[in-house]
Amino acid sequence: MTSAKWRTLATDLVRKRTRHKSESSFNRNTPKKVRINQNIRLIPFDKMREESLKWYQDPESMRNIVGVKIIYTKEQIQEMYKWQNEHGLLYYIEYYNGFHKQIIGDVWLAEDDYAIVIDQAFRNRHIGRIVTKYFIYKSNKIGREFITVSEIFNWNKASQKMFTSLNFYPFKENKDSWSYRRQLKKSQKGKENSK
């Protein structure tokens, strides 16, 4: 299974497709918690948390994630997380509102994909933007040439706006969606030197 196809995991489980496994080039040391700012912290995936049921069992959110109004079962969410954790960096997003901390989303960075999910109640607060900026930094630090989002659906204008504001550009048209990519600094320097 390629990482670009993780969003179709529910369908793939039913069809029981078999695909080659891609190996991650990420350092497989145990990830640590990452404090992005005073309100946002990344918690390495340890187990499926009940909060994720809210995101992956909301048909409207799922339309933006996989393109159709479906819901994932608890087992499908667990299987998705297991696979993502084996093939990239998977974190929960923890938000502190000044009174208490809560898990409000998840984020995944792999060789050829990046995905972020934020609880509807916490959207439009620039949390996804702040987290994505951290992963751009992280990708630069580990020497990546690009960071790629395999699929943003045409109706998901908020995600399109966020990613384009962070210098991602659409590079591949899919049915009902586009793949977005951001070239990272290391690659840009190499191009400048070759001119």
C-alpha cells in the first residue's frame, strides 16, 4: 500500500487489496512530544484515542478527508493509525485553551504524503497552519526535497487556501481533487547553484 492511498483504507480493507509496502526513511527512534507554542503540542501516537472517533465518524469531515460522506469504524481507524505509524511520523495535536488541554486532531508526515485533521470546533484558529509550518521546518531539517499532500478535494476551499498560503502549489490533478506540493529550501538552493 502506498502512503498516498491511506485515505481509502476503509474501501481497501473491504476489497482486501495487497500492495507492496513502502519503507519510511525517517529515523525510527521513539518520537518525543513537541511543544510548538504555548497552546499547541504534538503528542506521538501511542494508541487510538476516543477523541478521534469524533473526526473520523463525522460524515462532513470525512467528505473532506476521503471524498465521500462515510464514517470509519473504530477498527478501521485503528488499522489506519497502525499503518500510518509504521510508515511515517504520526502525532496527535493537543491544544491548551488556558484552562485545560485536549486532543483536537492528528497529523501525519510520510515520504510522499502529509495529512492533517482538525476537530471542527477548533478550525479557523490557524492551528492547522501552525502545525503545518512546523512540519515544513521538520522536513527541511531532515533533508527532504518536497513535502506533498496527496489529495485536497476541490470543495475543500479552506484546506486549499491554507496550503497555498504556505507556498504549496497544485501539481497533479486527480478526479475531484488535486495533489499539492511544496519545494523545500535544500532543493531550491541546489537549483540556484545549477544556474
